[in-house]
Amino acid sequence: MKLIIALIQPHKLPDVKKALFDADVHKMTVTNALGCGQQRGFTETYRGVIHEVNLLKKVKLEVAVNQDYVKPTIDAIIKGARTGNIGDGKIFVVDLGECVRIRTGEDGREAIG
């Protein structure tokens, strides 16, 4: 079992969701996030005052999958999120020690589905 965490551009979320649905991955958690990386933000002027914006809007996707869905999930996220520009995002794959479905009490592979 793995937890796949992806940080992507907000405007690419519909494309990533479509790619995941096409890869038969339907369960995910989506959260708005702020962050910066190689982009390092930008500056803008408002009423003569310069503001440095170094935390940019991102979307964080979390997808828990069984081992056989790891590669298709990563490929789908890349397919939907890639623009070829700096700031496309990152994907992290983390071992998932345990998963329990609250409704039924199932655990492990059966709980992820």
C-alpha cells in the first residue's frame, strides 16, 4: 500500500482528475495549498507599494493505492499535470503502514479498494 501525494498547479486539476478517472483511479483527497519551489514567487505593485509574493497557490492531491496501482496513478498525474514549465509540481510516494475503513472495519488492501 502506498500514499501518493502530488502538488500541482490549480488550473491543471480538471486534467489530472480526468487522467486519473481514465486510469480507473477514483478515490482521492484534494486540498488547496500554498508553497514555493524553484519558481521563487514574484513581485507586484499595488498602490505604489511593492509586494513580494513567494507562496504560490497549489493543489495537493492524496491518493492511497495498492501496489499494482502505483505506476498507473503516477503516470496519470504526470499526464494531466505536465506543461513542461517550472512549477508543474512534485509527486511523493510514501509507504502506507495501515489503512482501516471506518464503515466496515476492513483493513489493509481491502480497505483501500
